Amino acid sequence: MPLPAGPVVGTCGFAYPEWRGRFYPPELGPGEWLGFYAQVFEALELDGTFYRPPEPAQVAVWAEALPDRFAVAAKVPRAITHEARLHGEPAAGMLRAFARALEPLGDRLLAVVLQLPPSLDAGEGRDRLERLLGDRPDGLPVVVEVRHRSWDRPWLQRLLAATGAGLVAAERPGEAPWPAVPPGGVRYLRLLGDRRGTPVIGRPVRDRAAELDRWAALLATAPRADGPASARPAAAFANNRFEGAAFDTAAALRRRLGQPAPAPRELWPAPPLPGLEP
């Protein structure tokens, strides 16, 4: 099945205990959270894969919980980006193993996110990145998030285009967005907050309306992926620190794009009538 036409919007991660009772029904067990999430959003960035590569059996469980038309992105394990620092066969071998583990997702796989460490500058990483992208498994969709200013050069766009990879646009409060949106428009957006801040669930604590307006306008101009099954939609994912709760930010962005944004509580099971509790 093809991916949703997009732009698709979701959150960075879904398995947050603090979402229970605010996003997830209180009585819902963690094993049912992903299925509930997929009733509200049609895209998800798996954040936990950065810390621990998943087993294929776990990915198969996720795939079983998801509808056919759903977009999944997954962060590449830090063992590749931060420990091996993209270098040589160790990094390439781990990327192949990661791709195999994600195979149960099938056509739902939107991209794997290669988030480079802030300490990896272009001088050290340029050749390594080009080699890793060239050696990756056939058909593996990759987007790259660079975090050292030395990467912000015109040649980066050419390198990614030549290897068939995409560029991540990241919005971090207090920083000017960079690298610049490529000529083809924003294709993969991460709305990120300050990692030093404490996320607040249940109410907005930062006014990011202007940023959401800007990104919605850019996402709205992205080509839709309603052609061949290989086409991939533009995507945006929010974390808990951007405004206060990732699911609120994602819903606000969907509304700006003219997309449905059901309130999670409207999907909660109705409580039993008094006297009829099991």
C-alpha cells in the first residue's frame, strides 16, 4: 500500500507514560498505545530506535498495530552516528542490520533519520557520510540531520541529491532554522525544543504559533505523494519540549494544513453507567 499523500504530521515517539490520562485512556495498557495513536495521527517518528536498535519481532508487533496507510520514520541508532561516527564497515554493517530489522514495516517506512552528533563537523564526516549513503541497502530511504555549522554549505545539497537522501529541517527554539530549506521545499521537519527544559504535558507553555504558521505554509507547498507507491510525502514531527506536549503541537499543525485533528479524548471508551461497572 502507498504511504499517505501528505503532508503527514506526527510526534517524535509515542510511548510516554505521562501521556496516559491526557492522550491515552487511563485504562489502556502500553501494548495498546500505538494502535490508539494511529487513530489520531497517520505518521510517527520512532525515537527509541536511537537508543536501542529494535529486534525484528518488536517491529513486527508495531506493524501489526498500524493501519496499512501509515508513515513511520525511525531514528538511526546512536551506535552508528555517535559511537562509530559513520565510519567504515562498522557503521555500514550496523545500518544494514537496522534496515533488516525494519522490514516488517514494509511500505509504511517513510525514512530512517540519520541524526549526526553536534561534534561531527564536515571535515571529519563529509566523506564518511557520502560513503555510508552510497553503501546503504538498496531502497532504504534516508534523511540526514546535520548539527554542526560546517555542514551548512551548498555542496551538502548536491551530496544528498547524488545519493538519493533527503535533508532534515530542524526548528529549535532560540535558534534560527538551518540549514536553509532546499529548493524543492521542506520534505522532513523536526520541531524540537530545548533538551535542558522539562516537558510539560497538558497545557502549552511556549507560544510557537508564528513558527507553526511558517512551517505549515512551507509544508503546504510540498508535492503530494499520491502517485506511485515509491513516492514519499513531506513530513513533520514534534517533540514534547517544543510547545509543551507533542500531540498538541502535531494537532495544531494538522489544523493549519486543513487536516482533521481529532481530540484524543473523543476516542476514549465511554465510561460505564453508574451501577453497571464490571
